[in-house]
Amino acid sequence: MCAALALAATGARAEDCAPAAGLRLSHYRAVFLECRNDAGEPRLATRAMDSGDGPLLLTVDPQRLTTRLARAACWRCAPTSDAEQADTRFLRALHPAEDAIRPAVLKNAGLLHGRGDGSFVTGDLCPSRKPLDRGFLERLAREQPGAPVALAVSGYWMQTHRADLTWLKSKATEDALAITWVNHSYTHPYRPGRSDAQTYLLTPGIDLDRETLGVERVMIENGVTPSVFFRFPGLVADDGLMDKIRARHLVALGADSWIALGPPPRPGSIVLVHPNGNEPQGLALFERLLGKGRVPKPFRPIDEAP
């Protein structure tokens, strides 16, 4: 609301800066720009793209980490660097000090635990032939109306679950859920029987731009806005892959409570479940823990975690 008022005060209408719905995108690319609008509102742009509505930017609030899609004409931008933005919360999240030493292959790569109380509920939507477990998400909404949940979506899941994606968007529109859309790669590659260093996004020959930028493009064309967060398939990466993800200005997101496999959540836990139909035991265990008061509350938005 404040941004809308500020734009109106300078003669530019907020609706003039919001792109039209149902756009087809081209020339989708990674950039890193420091931007301001006529009201002096600061943003960082991490993606640029062309559309039938003109050039667009995906912008990040450098302190709140929230993202917004906007017409490029509404912003004055100049190239910037990680060093120049080092004092922003976004860059501190991107390059955490405690991550200076990393093993050759990381399992559970990324941010593992959030700040403060409550818990950060995340759900992975890997490719699946099974329907979305809508009951799990409805349970979250009943437990805490407008519950924040971070959904890590793959491109293949979106392509094969269009009705489920429409349902999720309706829940966000109704304010039943506050969804943060997390990049989970386009294909979510996996080669059974291979070591972690030879599968997932470490599979030889992977096109990393297709896996990262491609899924964001599909998100936007389907009416959802990508966040700054990225979850590695299998939570597996290595030092070089982590650097490449950060070079694309994505904050890697792990979990310290994968409900089906790991310890129960504690205050500040980043909780991982799979509501894509492939892990019903994890959802059942989450339900039991929730009923016993063992899932810390309130549920909190993932952009508060770093």
C-alpha cells in the first residue's frame, strides 16, 4: 500500500507498473541491477525479460527479500555487484559468514535453520504422477488462517499439475495461504544408483540455466512470482554448484527437520514435507506432531528465516 501511494504522489500509477497477466516471455536472463523508482524506492533487479507488455524486471527488496515483477520503464537502474550490495540483508543471506568452509559434496545444502521462534513450513513439489495433497495445505490454513508456506516447485510438476497449480493460486488469492514460490529446478534430475556427486543437479551435462531460469520463466507465465530462494533437488550440491547458484542470486534453502527422515522440528526449524503425493508418511507424521503441539508456532514466512 505504501508503495502504491508513493507512486501516485509522483504521478505514476502503481497499476501502470504492474505487468499484464498471461504474458509469454522471451530473452529471460539473469542480471544484477540497483534500481529506484520516481519515489526513490530502492530495489535490486535479478532478472530481466521481454514480453508483449514490454521489458520487465524481477525485483527484490534488498532488506525484506520479497520479490515483485514490474515494467522496466518504472525503474531507473544501473549495474551493481555483490561487493557494492554487501551491507544489504539480501547479500548477507546469499553469502552467510558461517558458510565459509564447505565439504566437497554437500548434503542438505543451504540455509538449515531460521531466526527466532515458530517454524518455517516448506513443501517440495518434485515431479510426480500423483495429485497434490490438498488436505495437508487446507490443514495448515485451518490451523493458522493465512498460513505462510514456502512451496518449492519444479517445472515438470507445473506442466503436469495445472489444476493443482490453479487451486494453489486460488488459495493465495483468498488469503487462505501466503505462498512463497521457491525454485526447485526445471526437471529435478535424478539417476538411481549413482552417487550424490553424479546425480541431481550434479548429473554430468546439466544445463543449469535451463534448470534455474527456465522454471522461473514458467512460474511467471503461469501467474506466480519467483522468490529469491532455491532448493536443490535431493538437497544435494557441491562447492562449485553452490557458487553457480549464488552467482544467479538465489539463496539456497535446506531444512533441519525433514519430517519423514529427520528430527522433529524445534523453534526456528525449517520444516520439509512433500505434498506432491510421494511422501504420505511425512504428512501423517507432521499431522501427529501438530496435534501434540510439537510443531512450533506460529508458522512464519521463509523470507524471515535468513
